[in-house]
Amino acid sequence: MKNLLPRRIKTISEFHQYRTLPPPKHPLISLIDFTQIQPNTDGSDDYFVQEFYSISLKRTSNMKIMYGQQQLDFDAGVLFFMCPQQVLNIQYSASENKASHTGWLLLIHPDFLWNTSLGKTIKNYEFFDYAVNEALFLSEKEELILLNIMDDIQDESNCSIDKFSQNIIVSQIETLLNYSERFYQRQFITRQKSSHQTLRQFISYLDEYFDREDIINEGLPSVKAIAASMQMSPKYLSGLLTSLTGKTTQQHIHDKLISKAKEMLFTTTLTVSEIAYELGFERTQSFNKLFKSKTNLTPLEFKKSVKDSN
């Protein structure tokens, strides 16, 4: 029976010990060949949370990866990212000893990025919050580009540490992340069928939500709730929508809200306060402010303009 709490791995050295690997050459950064990592000898699953960043490209078989509530087969190579404090659950099959593992794993402790430009901007790379089923599928050309960068990181890590080492490695990591960001945008475009299905599902969700009679009690839909219903992370959903429509999830929610408000102002005798309440606003002032920011008119001004035009 699996432990209720995940194992906590605080340092990269602890990770090496956990995986029965030789000690890392640098305590704050390590590049690991997946062929060196073996599953637990007792056949148990891996269930842990780590306190450092990881970037992983892996191909394997006879294994399921659980990341949050999502599952993914790793028969094909994918690139995925984890930030500190995220939980990973690796489930092995009975034939795991027949599995072949290829790829690499880059571990980066936050202290390695301390007082560097990347330390200040790494949280801007939203894919560290993407779930594994939203991982990056690489073309052969893209994979080769990243492998070359990893080779550079490995070469620099194996050199004698000097005052230039950290800046050089951080620069290489930043290049890796920038390429990954480009490749994610490519994936949104090349997987258009799947992406547009997601867009249709999202629009359908909003239509149904704003047509509900109990929206007064539920309030406005949150980005987190919508993403959860679509089995995505909020940041991935927003990134996908932005790539397809130029608007974030929150902007789509507001647009749908304003559209519904206009309809109610035009077709009902409800007051502005009543409409705001019907749409889940606790304060009419908040509704008025949002409406004007989207239309350059207050709700009353909009209602009057509609009447004047008829």
C-alpha cells in the first residue's frame, strides 16, 4: 500500500542517493542519463515531491506517470518540466525490468539561480506549471537542438568550477528554456485539430455556464475551475487560447459576461443592479467598472444608446 504522504527530496544529492547514483559533481545542478536510473528494487511506485526544478526528456515503456491527477504513457519521447514543491507519482508495471529507458534529466536547485537574471525570470516560463499530459512533443530537429544545449551544459558542469561557470551554465539553461517556449508555441499550431476541439469545448462551457439559472449562487466562473473541468492546468489553457484567439481565458470570460449583460440590458426590464446580481456580482460598482472598461460606456449609457438607435 502506497504511503499517504509523498517522500520529500530536499537536495540534488538526496535525489542521487535515492536513485543510487554517484554523488553529483555539483551540489546545485546535475545532468543525469536516464539509462543510469533503475526502478525501485522492491517493485513499489515512486511517489515524491522535490524542492528543485527538473527538466526531463524521456522515452520508456511499462510505466505510467501520474502528475497531479493526470496520467501519460512515455512510450514516445516528451519534454516536461517541474518546479519545486510539485508531486510526481511513477507507477511501474510488473514487467518493468524489461523496460528500456533513454533520455536525460536536468536538476536545478533554486540556489544555483540565486542573484542571476534567470532566477528573477524563471517563473515567467509558464510550462513549469503545465501538467504532464500537456508536455511538449518534440520533432527530431527540435530534440537535436535541445540535446546539443544539454551537451554544452554537461561539458561546462564537468569542468573545474570557476567564477565564470555559473553564468555560462545559467545562460545555457536560459537558451534551453527559450527554445522550449518556442516549441510549445509550435505545438499549439501544429496540433490544431486538438487545439480547436479544446476551443470549442471551452466556448461550449461558457455558453452553458452563463445560461444557468443558478449563476447567482455560483458567481462568475474561475479560470481554475474551467481548466479543471477540461483536465488542463490554468496556464496551459490560457496559453492555448492566447495562441488561437489572442485572448487569455480571463479575457474570454469577461467578453462572454459583457455579451450576456448586453443581452439582458436590451431584452429585459431588469435594473443594472439586478443584472449585476443575476450575473454573480456582489457589488454593482464592480460590474459597472468592468462593463465600461470593455465598452467605453456604462450599462445605463449602453441601454440608452440602444433605445436611441431604435
